Amino acid sequence: MLNKNFRLSLILFGLATAIGATTSASTDLCLALLSNPISTSTSVTKDLPYGYVENKAWGEQIYVHELSDLEQTFAKIQNQPWPQQLQQLIQLDVRRYFFDLWVLSETYKTIDASFFSANVEFFKNFESLLGKVGLKQEMQSKPITISEPALVSFFKDEAASAASDLKAALDTAKFLEDPNKTFQDLEKKLQDYSNWLSAEKDREFLLSELIQFTSHLNNKIQKRAFDTDDLATGLHELRKKLREVVLHIVNLQHLIRLVDEGPLPPKLALWYEELERQNPNLLENPYMPEASSEVKNPILVPRKLIAMIGALVNIIGNIKDQDEPLVELQEAALKSPALTTEDRNRILEKIKLAGAALEDQKQVADKFQNRISDTDLLGQFIKFLQGQP
């Protein structure tokens, strides 16, 4: 595991030895990447009381609360012009709510695919559209592109196209035109659904799904399934799956209770101490759902273990934020019609040199998988969940 200062030293050393003093543009490119990574880390906790009741399905209540949060956001921006609405949607991280609803729909699809599959695609589409807009907007303002006007123009056009696609989807769903009616209709559809489990059975189901999802991920890590050269299916996918474990917990906020799990096994305790030295506020990371439980029989979650998983999500996310601009720049260089062959080759070489200074992502993914496997982090997390009433 590399801290930020070591990675910085590694990158600068790699640039100095690989490209020498004459390729200052590549040095500037890599320094800009370090100074301005694409930021994707956001606080995901929601600590206001939700008013959960004991005798209603947990899933139905989670859905309604998530939709209510979205409704309030869209209602606030309803009368603003589109450019302001767009920026508010990005700044308020509305994408997170759609992601939560997507994960929730994916979970309940195992009970009733005929009803929840449509919700999966609906919420996933908006999560994807918002993510694309945010990424393209950040890329067009990157210092690394200032010296390449053709790429600045390319990302500007890409951002405008992504925003247009988002606007069309929002208009079709009438999120902007009449958010109150739109969300009331969505909530009524869920409340009219007749096959919700009882609250007790729903608790058992959600706990079982969390255990099953984490077990499947743990098995993949044991087999080193993320040890690939492809970023999308390697390190980034590992981070995505770890994040889903945490978001399963975040979605259950007010329905869980964080508890001290007692002494950790030696290897796991050592790793926890390392993470805590790097971040003294480890137990307060953005993924930690600290809200108090609102039900009598909440799901019990081990405080230190979920903190460690959340910390890994953030650490890998920081690495991802440094790599992603290079991937976007390479794609832009290959696609931009404004570049001559000479300019395209020059930019691609610059990107290649900057990327060579970063640690090999396959090796990074392997290090994380080895540490997770060696300490049995996910195995201990699963064992704790299985051991509760």
C-alpha cells in the first residue's frame, strides 16, 4: 500500500529517469494529474432520522426515503434555468441517490425480477448519465489539457453532448417539469406492490443478500479475479465491488447498529493499526453510517471491519482518480478529428510517458487482493454477520 508522498516520489523519479530534462511537457502533465485528480469521493452518510416503523417492509421504506430525498432536490431546482439545474445536480451529488436506488433494485430483483428489473435499468441509466456529465465536465477544465486546444474543445463538445443526453432523459421522466407528481407516482407504484416481505423476513433477506454478495466477492479475490491489465475489470472493478459492500450498509442506515467486534486476529489487527496511523479518523470516514438505529432488531455491523473496507474504497479511489485522466486523454487523442497525425502521436507519447511513471495497476490490484486474502478481512466480516441472531 502506497501513501500519497511515496507515489509522488515514484512518479517524479520515473519521469526523471524515463524522459529526462528535455520532455518538460510530460513532467507538467504528470504534475497536473497529481495536483488535480478527478475527484469521485463524496460523503454518503445520511444522519437525519427517517422515521422507520417496525411493521413495514424495510425495502419499501428505504425506497420511499431515497425517492423523497430525490424529490426534495428536484423540487428545489425546478424553476431554475437548465445550466444552473445541471450544476446543482452535479454539486449535490444526485448521482449517489440513483446509485443507491439501483443497488437496492438489484438486490430485490432476486425476489421478483419481473417487477424490479425495470427499476434497475431506470435508476442505472440516470446514474450513468450523471457520472458521464461529471467526468466530461472535469476533464475539460483540467490544466493538463490547456496546452492542447484541440483536446479542450473535444472535452467541451463531449460534456455538452452528455448534458444533452441527461436533459432528454430527465425530460422524458418529467423530473424537471413536475417532480412532485413524478416522484409521487414512483412512490405509489412501490407502495402498491403487494409482494413486500414482512419486516422480520425483510431483515433476514437483506442480511442474507449482504452476506452472499460479500462472500461472492471474497471468492473472486481468493482466485485473484481482479489481477488483470484492464483497469475496468481490474483495480477499478475491485474498488467498485468493495464500495458496493459498503453501500449495502449505507442503504440500511437507521436499520443497523455499529458494534465493537472485540479483538481482531493478529494480521488483521496489524493492518487496522497501519490504516489508523495513516488516518487517525479512520472510524469517521465518509462511508461510515453513524446514525442511530430506529428499529428494535437492527442488523449488527462490525465497526472496525466496515471502517477498513471503507478505507480501502477511498485509497483505491485516490489511485483511480490519478489514472482516469490518462485514460480519458488517450481516448480523446484517438477520437478527436481536429488533431493531425503528428499531433495525435505526440500527445499519445506524452500520455504514455506519464502513465509509465505510475505504478503498474495490475501489481497494485494484486497487492490489495493479497492483503485482503492474507488478513481474511472479508472472511471475518462475513463470519461476524453470520453469527448474529
